[in-house]
Amino acid sequence: MTPTTEQIKAAIESLRLMKCEHNHIRKNDAEWEAIETAIACMEKQVPKAVVVTEKKFIPLYLCGTCNCVLGWGDVDNTTCCEHCGQLLDWESEETE
């Protein structure tokens, strides 16, 4: 079963709360690093809006996470950024 976006967001929030509740986990501990890595991986699974800007009247599409160029003009709506792996939401484009 593939988790829904809401389930992923709830899991991220649970991990963040876990970090706050367990004061014995320090930033340099392996447990802290494991939680941070899990949160970063899960955040990539929540689709993020593509950023649209214009260069000389041609639309330029950027990843909303790493600002990597996804394409110019008419671009195929890829599902994720080739650079950082972020899932992309083409329906909620943000304009710069």
C-alpha cells in the first residue's frame, strides 16, 4: 500500500515531535541523524509546486526545492526533479 500525502505529512510531524520529546537525542547522535534523514526522504515524497518564471518571454520551469531548471517553454511534466528527487506538482505552479 502506498501512503497518501496526508499520511506522509503525519509521519513527518510525528518524527519532529519525537525529536522534541526526546531531549536525550543530541544533534550529533546517530539517532538524530536517522530521524533527520527519514524526514528529508519523506518530504521529497510530498509533491511540491513547480516554480514558473520568464526569460525573454519564454516560460522557465524550476524545481520548488532545489531551483534546478526542469525545462523551457513546452516541457514534459516529469513526475520528479532529476537533480534532487522532489516529487513535482505541476497543477499548483508558483509564479515568480
